[in-house]
Amino acid sequence: MNDAVLTLEAIEKGYNRGKPSEVIVLRGASLSIARGEVVALVAPSGAGKSTLLHIAGLLDTPDSGRVLHSGREMGGLSDRARTEARRGDVGFIYQFHHLLPEFTALENIALPQLANGVARKAAEARAMDLLARVGIAPRAGHRPAALSGGEQQRVAFCRALANGPRLLLADEPTGNLDPATSDQVFGALMDLVRETGLSALIATHNLDLAARMDRIVRLDQGRIV
């Protein structure tokens, strides 16, 4: 795909290489995600979903293969350049929200922007806009402990999008919520992704949620099928 935001080419990844305890996680995994496309990544626990997401998001490096963001090869970058690319181009969401407990919802969303050099007023304005889009603007001044699980995860969604990434990577983003809340919160995430035109790779074991995305891919024995 010429307009691919993310391309993974023949990704290989293993641990304890050359030892009796060697584990091969990815065996030539390849995937391409187009601009604005939302892809579900489905696989059982332990199949390598998190490893694939970490490699796609430049948190880990493959043993072999290529990672390209919008056609740009990521493999030869320095650690500093990888950090800058990750900070500006990629948004991460995890199963647990990982919000900073001493800061309010608004501050948790503003902080990544401040780290990127955005002025405080502009960062707070964007934070409020994102909170409004997911329906919890009135909760902007509350710290995480005063928010429900669904509200906390919505704040985490907003934080992931704060710096305007091109690519969103999510690892079981509603896996810690009850079914009813999960469905509602996932709807808010999809609305946010569609409104911003993001490309997204979302790992989930929930086939109902996966069916709401543009395409489903499966990780089977280290390969994308």
C-alpha cells in the first residue's frame, strides 16, 4: 500500500536466542495498515500480540525484518530519533490506564503535549476538546481515583491522542472493564478514531468488538494470517 501508515515486513522476534530456553514469538509476521484504517489483531494470550505492538510502536526492535512508518524505515534510527518518532507519531493505549494519580484528568492529557513543547494554554485547550469528544469534560478537574474505570480509560484514550499521532496502537484497551462498560467505552474510542482520521491496530480477544473494525487479522504461530 502506497498510503500505508504502518508496514511490518517479515518481522522475526525471539527471546533467549541460542539457548535451550529459546522462544520464537514472531516468525515472519507481515502487515500493512492504510491511512484511516482500523485493524483488529486477534490472538490468544501468549501468542505475541503485545510483542508485535511494541515492535510496531518502536518500543522494541525485531531480530530481523523491517518496520516502516508512512514509508519511512525505522530500523536505522538512533535511540533519540526513535523516541522522537514514537512521541510524535504513535499513540499507545493499554489494558490498564496508567494515569498519573497525582494529576487531574486534564493534566494527564496536557502533560504529553507540554513534553513536546506545546504551550500550557494550548495543551489544556486540546485536553478539554478531547475530553468533550468522549463525553467526560465535566470530569476534567478530577484525579483518577475519583473517576470510574470507564472514565479512567477514556482519559487514557485522550492522552494517547494528545499529540496528534498518525498511528494508534491499543493492547486490549477495554479488557479490564465489565462487558457493558467495555462496549460503551469502545464506542467512544471508535468515534474518536474516526473523527480524527487515525490509523489503528487494536489487539483484542473480544470478537464482537473486533467485528466493529475495518478488518480482522490473526496472529497464528508467529505469523499474521
